[in-house]
Amino acid sequence: MHLLGQILELRFNCLLLGWRIDKYGQFYHDIANIETVNGRYIAVDVTQEDLTTLQTIAEMVIRTNFRFDRITVKKADLAKMFKYSEHRVDQIDEYIPDDTYDTVYRCGIFIDLDLSGVPHVRESSILKEFEVIKDVSLKPRRMARGTVTRVFGRSRPVEKKSEGTDSGYTDHTDEETDSDSTDHADAKTDPDSIDHADDESCAGVAKEDEVYNMDEPTPPSQFHDHPQLRDKTSLLHFTMAPNLVTLVRHGQAAHNVDFQHHLPDTYLTPLGESQCQSLPSRFPAEPSVTLLVSSPLKRTLQTTLIGFAPQVQSGVKIEVVPEFQEASALPCDTGSAREVLEKEEAFKGLDFSRLGEDWNSKKGKWAPEPEALKARAKEARNYLKSLDTSHVVAVLHGAFLHYLTEDWAGDGSYHGTGWANTEFRSYTFKDEEGNNATLVETEESRNRRTEHPLGNTEMKEFEEVEGKTKN
């Protein structure tokens, strides 16, 4: 259920209101827009297409394998953290006695109050079967303080529990958590309810040795003494963001030479390979790299494997993420199909499971259009921010780097500093509330780089995307 809340937050930046979970492994969240109108909640406009997107986001979260971290927080601190949501504050006042503590769970960038008493799995990868239920009514539902949209989900752990097995699961079919809601009927009688799963499933509860010990409370000092939790005032949007994100442009590729943009998914040139081979001697040894992220295009994969060979050989994982592909739909910026990449000997051992059939279609979310690119860049930043690791290095492309870092203005003059091949810059995330992820370049990084205009390839890509002409 927390996973459903997380992906709803990522997709809609919404408020989570009512919820229900049952012993058949199905559950829902009622959601509304953060901004109220005259103090009343307004339902989020959700389409069947949104449900498909939510399923894709859920699968990404499961593959990323976020931990479910349990944190005990004093009631007074909970009220401060949830001040953005009157509904959550009302729940805290009603259900949690004064001068006591209650439990919250963090999964990636999502943290929410837990009033259920239901055991939680240790990590998202345990949820091998997670489904956003489609073909259900998405019409707004009335509640005492406005309207909400109800989104259903269903999950199962790796191993199903046999009927009658005591997993420590608590049935909340008849418990009402959303005191404002007027239509939380039992799932068996709700006309908008979907069919139950078979009785052998349970609501994402893993075998006993994978469930947190709910009878052994976390020391209250965990909240007050944790350096990244101290003084936080927004619990829902708290994140264990990486301490440092370093972005790297790929080495010189064939299309970078003599404007050969007609060449498809180009490889590095000999010069490009040489540039990558020099990266280990130029790249700071500290802080050490803990995760590598690469665009799926061949030149970025080569740059990652060659330029960060010492890290790869030491066991640092490479995540191949399609959201980091180049901006334009030029042949040189259109990636190869997953099956083609998997056959390449140089790329053996890389995980291409994130690449869907349409990842290189340049349509929909992948379209080379300003609004689609800004949305994809935001998704990529949120992905980086969600990574619970200390130093992430992402290898990508010259034009998309500007969308990702937001360091240029599309006012016709192409403001911004061009990225040289294998140039790298380092960033931290701005400390901010809401579903925002703003990269801030470090002072050391700004002092290290040399200002130079956009390169010819970047200019060409911006012309293709923006429909502009070079000044």
C-alpha cells in the first residue's frame, strides 16, 4: 500500500487521504490535489492511461529495490511534519495520544504515517507481483470536505502464504481510517470494487523473517539524532537523496564529427575512446563512486564502461535508464532496440530490463518536444533524488543535460554553458518541500569548469527540439 502511495505522489504530487487494505491483497488510496478550493479537497483527474504509467513507475521502484525504513516519531513532531495536510493532522490528533510516539515508513522518496499495525516487508523487490488495478471507476467520489479519486492496487510477495498461515497480518477490512470519507464500504459490497485475489495471497507481507519486528519499538532518539531527519518539517517529502551527483557527457562519437547527425546510435570515435580512457586520471578519487547510471545509447554505455572501468571492476553497479536518453529525434540520438543492445558483446552483463518496447520511439513521454522533455527531465531528477546511495555518477548527453540541470533559458538566445565531451560537473539537491528535485552545482565544480558556448551538436539538437534557428 505504501508503494501505491509512493507512485501516486511521484505521478501527481497529490494528497493521500482515505485508504483501505484487506486480507486478499488489495487496497486503495483516495487522492486529491494539494491545493484546496475554499477549504475543500478537489479530486485528482486520473485517466486509464495514467494507471498504465503508474504501473510502469511501480515496476521501476520495485527494480530499484527501495528499503522500507521504520522510524518512530513523537506526536508533536508528526504534527509539524504533516502541517501541509490538514487531514493527516486531524488523524494524528484523533488516533495518537499526546506525549506518545507513532510509526512512519520510508520507501525511497516517499514517507507516510502508519496507523495500520500491518507488518511491512523489508524492501520493495519482495513485491514481485504488484498491480495497479485498471478498468475501475475513476469518477470523483464525495467526502465530507470535498471530492477524491480512488486508485486501487494489489500486491503479493515472492512466496504466497497458505490459507490459515499466521503471517502477523492484521485484517483492516472493517476499520475506517479516513474519518472524513462517506463511502468506505467493505470491499466485498462496494459496487466499484474489483474482484478479490485468491485466498492464498496476502497484502505484500513477506515470510516472517522478512517482516519488521513490530513488537520491538524503535528508540525515539532515532528521529532526533538522525542527521538527515533532524529539523525536517515535511515528512511526506523527506528523502535520503545522494550526497553528491556527478553528471558526465559522453566521449566524442561519430556524429560529433562533421555534423553526421544522420548516423544511427553512433559509437565512440578513437578520440572519444581516448577521452574516456583519460577520465580515471581526471576524475576525483573522493568521494568514491557508489552507483553508475547511463543513458542506453551506445556512446554513453561505452563511456561508462571505459571511463569508469576501475569502479565497474570493483563491483559498482550500472543502472541503464531510458529517461536519460538524448533530447532530439535525429538518427544519432535515437537508441537501438533492447534486443540489439543485449546482443552486443561489449555490453554483456548490463541490465536492459528498464527498456520498454517504446523507449526509443520518440513519442509520448519520449517526444522531442519542450514540455515532454521538461517532464522527462523532472522524472530523471526525481529518480536521482530517490537513490539511497552517497555518490551517483550519471553519463548522458549534451542537449538533455541542459534540461536536466535547468541551466539554460529557452528564450531564443540559447543561454547556458556548453558541455565538452567527457566533461563532468557535480551537484547536490536543493533542500525543498514538495515533489521537487532541483540540482545545485557545487562551488568546486563551478570553479573547475571553463565557460564556453554551446557546441555545434548541442545547437543542432536544440534547433530540432525547439524549432529555432541559430542566431
